Amino acid sequence: MTASQLSDRLVRGIDRTFLALAGIALVAMMVHISLDVVANLLLNYPVPLTNAIVTEYYMIAVAFLPLAAGEYRGAHIGVDLIVNRFPPAPRRWVDLMVLTICLAVYLMLATQAWQLALEKLAVNAFMMEQTTRVSTWPSYFIVPVGFILIALLLGLKLICRLLGRAEPAPPVETAEEELLERHGDV
């Protein structure tokens, strides 16, 4: 197995794992909110702690865990009206510069989020909902994980581009795309 195949497999595994975790959080949030609404309407008794769990755990996981998945699939928004008109060499340099800046920004965000998470852990951060204390410090560790994952992916992309190697390829999403990839236009 080549280094490229190994990095592809590793990135794909991490991508699937964290997308699955974000998906589980999304489904759990929908079920939790639905149960809360039904219990409130039918029993006049909402599910306790719904607001705290949804805002402090589910929403954070759904927002930050799939950050790298968007980058991996090329799904983040990009505006390159001028850069697309550049010749290949300057375009490559601009792409490398943007990739480097994005990597630096995500590393700074990860560092800051990690420091905040450690501060919240140190004070055992919590919130009160109704009369119940809900620990919130664990959710603060989700944010740096999301930033670290996207920074690792950007770092790998940067290394691949600098070495002239293929970047980790996103998974084939549909059978039609797989056929096009194998046989060209069908």
C-alpha cells in the first residue's frame, strides 16, 4: 500500500467517523425535540433539560464535527472570479497561499478553542435549567476537535500540493458518479 493510498484510507475513515458522529447527534437532537414537543402537547410535561442538551451538545456537534467533511468534499464556499483567469503557475501559488492562510487560521482557532475548553474544565462549567445543574464543560472540547480535523486535512492537502502528489480523494457519492469516473460520459 502506497503512502497516498494509506492517507486516502485514513482520511476517508476519519471523515466517515466524524460525519457519523455528527449524524447521530442530528438524529438524537430531532428525536429529543420531537419527544419534548409530543410530551408537552399530550402530557403537558416537556422532557426535562431539552434546551440545555440541544444547545450545549447536539447543536455544537452538528456544527463543528463535520467541518473537515465540507473541506474534504470541496463543499465550502469559494469565490475565485479573478484567480480563475490567472495562468496555471500564479493560480497554483495563490491556491497554496490561501491553503496556508486557512491552515494557520484553523490552527489558531483550534488553539484558542482548546484553551477555552481547558478553562471550562477547570471551573467545571455548567448551566442551570429549571432547578437542575447541567455540566457544559465537555461540549467545549467538541469545537477544537472540529478545528483540529480540518487543520489536519488542510495540512495534508498542502503537503500533497507541495510534493506534486494527489490529494486525498472524497468518496464517490453515487453510482452514476462512479460510472462516470470509470467510463467517462455515459
